[in-house]
Amino acid sequence: MNSGQYVFAQAVLLLPSRVFDRCVKVFNGNKGVRHFTCWHQFMCMVFGQLSNRESLRDLIVCINAHKPKHYHLGLGKHVSRSTLADANERRDYRIYETFAYELISQAQQLVVKDQELASITAGNVYALDSTIIDLCLNSFWWATFRKAKAAVKVHTLLDLKTSIPAFVQITPASVHDLHELDRINLEPGGFYIMDRGYIDFKRLDKIDRHDAFFVIRSRDKLGFKRISSKSVIKSSGVLCDQIIELTNFYPKSFYSKKLLQQKAKND
């Protein structure tokens, strides 16, 4: 076994196989499977990720180059492109999603938290954003984006104290970012930092009702009136620090509470 294979085998030992087996059992992942189990499928995809394979064909060529070591690498007896493709298409994705969140939970308990953020607030601080990944329209016809273009959008909720994602969701790129606010399990005392694309005062009010806090960039034409102002040190880059109240009818009908507004030079 060469050094690369040894590193892969050592990394796999860190994965809690019993937790994975429990996830497989919940969703009946191995029902009717004779040889190529969910664990074998998982190992193949991990191998492809760590070895930076660019396609399924590329992955199978690389795996078959190590055929005598398949057993020691946990890849099963024999792996073909059709077998792996069928497994990726037919098996329940929730097996791997549930296992991923289990790993995230364990990692959050082990990692050292950002001491600067920990000293500012006892609650967790999260950043929510999305990124678009372009895809081939012929192969990914379901990933609607534009008329002649396909793409998926990766929505990520990043725990800033640990730098570990707390929530990851992949959707067609046409899905608006706002919908992810409905899927997140809001944490009391948590801070959620977002861009202006997430402005929806009905959803922001939901965050407030869960005893959580949000930090968001305001839109240019946000209607509000100033209630009070605090003194600021303008050399720090902060131009104003104000308590405001919304005046436009539509947002005010969903969010009638007072807000803290700060303006900086780069806004």
C-alpha cells in the first residue's frame, strides 16, 4: 500500500461506521443489495473527492488502477461505472445527508471556537449565503437556471465561531435565497448575518420571535424614521448609529418593532 492509499485508509478510520450503519438502517439503504453496499458507495465518492476526480468515468479509471487494494480501501470487490451511477441515482440521499450532519455535530464539539467572537456574545454567530455552480444543461436538465444554462445553488449556514457549516442545502439555481430561511432551525440567542437578498420582514420577524437576532444589509430605498441616535467615532468608519422604525406600509405590517441601524463608509 503506497503513502496515498495509507493516508486514505487512515482518514476512513476516523469516520464513525456505526453511526453510518444506523443512518443506512433508518432509510433501508442496503435493502436488496448483494455486494455494492452504501458504505462501498460512500467510500468511492470520498475517494473521488480526496483524489480530485473530475467525472464518474475518471473516478472509475482511478479506482480500477488500485484494484488489488479494493478490500483494504473499503471499496468492495469490484466497482463499475454503471454500478456506481445506479447507486448514486437510486439510493436515498438522506442517508448521506443525515450522516453529514452527525459528523458536523461531532466536529463542532471538538473544534476550538473563535475566542474573539466568544468574548463578544455567548450565542452562536452564523453567516448565511449562497453560491451558484454552473452545470451542463444536457446532463442536468432539472437544474433550472436560464434558458440555455443549468446550475445549482449551494446555500450554506456557516458557524463563524468554529468555521464549520451548520446547514448546507443544494437546490436548482432558480430557487430564491429567501426560502432557505424557512428550512433553518433557528437557535435562541443566535446571531444570523445575511446580505440584502434575504430581506423579507415576515421571515425576519420569525427570527425575532425565536429569541434570535439578525444582522442584514438594508436596501437603498428602505422607508424608515429615526427614533434616536448614539454618538460614534467616525474615524472608526462608522458614520451613524441609530434606532429606527419602518414607515413603509408593507414591511411595517410584518415587522413593527424598532431596529438598530449603523452606516459605514464602505456601505
